[in-house]
Amino acid sequence: MKVSNPLTIIAIFAGVAESFATGALVLLPIETQQSFVYFVMFFPLVIVVTFFCILVKKPQVLYAPRGILEKHLCQERLFSYYE
């Protein structure tokens, strides 16, 4: 399976982090579990919001040049970023 989409990579990371966090939850003391549950709930949300903020502000940093089929479009985007 080829994973080339940045959103797929972020989803895999969030899923793995969520799985490990849920597994670690049962090992924590009762006093700590409530704050850890909030962290486990809001961490994927923060990741997704950050991804879309970057996507809106600087979309060129998330995609490799080979992901763009037309070479001149890639060059225009790259050079406009550095101007």
C-alpha cells in the first residue's frame, strides 16, 4: 500500500497515538485518568486543525514536486514561495 497523501499519514499517526493512549489509560492512577481522557480526546482534533491551518496558509509545503504533474506549475509554486 502506497501512502503518499499527507492527510493519510496524519490519520495513521493519530490512530496509532489514540490506540496507545487508550491502552495506557488503564495503567494510570484514577486521579490522573480524567485529565488524560481529555488529552486523548483533544489531541487528534489539534492535529487535524493544525494540518488544515497549514494547508490553507502554505499548501506548497505539504506536497512533493513529483506530486504535481505539470512541471511549470511546480516551478511557479516553488518560486512564488521564496519571493
